[in-house]
Amino acid sequence: MDLLSIFLKGGIVMYPILLCSVIGLAIVIEKFIVLKKAKVNVPAFLVKIRALLKRKDIEGAINFCLQERSPVANIIRKGLKKFRFGHQRVIEAIESAGRQEIGKLEKGLSILATISGVAPLLGFLGTVTGMIQAFMKVQELQGSASPADLAGGIWEALITTAFGLIVGIPALAFYNYFVSAVNKLVMDMELITNDIIDILDDTTKQSTFEEEEDEEINL
């Protein structure tokens, strides 16, 4: 018996399970692509951005972030664009951009978590309805049903549970993997943004100090 025949034997509940598998597969592929693009070499990124900021080359740092095209680069770029408005505006812009980027990284994870829980439950539902039909058949035959009659109805009912678990278990595994990967990216983003904020703070203080010295010299 081929897979299609087994699928059709499972009944109507198999179709929602199939839909869950298609949606889950689409989310898994999309998250792999997003996370691959989001990865950044933290030491190399920090070395380059530090060098630009210490030279007070804000435009150069913004252009460098544009070339990187990663979530953390987008966060830093949006913060640097507010540099002329003061240190506080930079922090606010970074925090706002950070929330947006984290939201993008976490997009779809709640659906994947739902699929990991719903698919097995749909399988159990199909099994229960299948068992009900099997016992209804026993009643129709007035207790004279053979073991073969019951076995056929029962294994058909259990198909939905098997398919539900086949969809639900990988969905749960991928969900946990993606949550761990996103958390690591968020930690890297926090490390880089905190470092950039400290550099900008030092740069601002140094500029203020130099201006005060120039004023004292002129006086």
C-alpha cells in the first residue's frame, strides 16, 4: 500500500494535518534563510565600526552598516542617523530598531509552536473518531464482528495519530532550535549595540571636552 492510499485511509482529519505540515515546512525554510542572513561576525564588525567611530566618521559607519545588511547593522545605522540630535536620541533609535529587528527574527515562531501542539492533537482526534466508527460497526453487526473487521478499523484510526506525531515532533524540534538561534543573535545584538553606545558616549564627551578647552584658550 502506497503513501497516498494510507493518507486517504486516515479520513478527513488528515487534511488539516497535511495543511499543518505545509505551513510548518514553509516557516522552517523561511527561518533558515532569515537566520543565515542575520548572522554577523561580531569581532570583525566591532573592529571596523569602532575604527570609524573613533575617527568620528559617522557617514562612513552608516555606509558600512548599509553594506552589511544584517539586523544588527540596521540597528546601528538607524541609531547613527540620529547622532546629530544627541546621545539620548541615538539610544532611543537603537532601542526602537532593536524591537523591530527582534520582531522580524521571531516572526512565525508562534505559528510553528502552535503546529507542534495542534498536529498531534488532530491526530488523536482522528483516532478517537475512527475508534467510534469501529465500535459503531460492531454494534451494527450485533456483536458478530470478526477480529479482522476490528483490526482494519483500528489501524486506519491510528494512522492520523502517526501522521500527527510525524508533523508535530519535527515542528517542536525546529521551534526549539530557532528560539535558541534567535536568542544567540539577540545577545550578539545587545553586545554590539552596548559597545557602540559606549563608544559614542566617549566620543561625545571627548568632543565636549575639546570644545571647552578651545574656549578656554580663546579666552
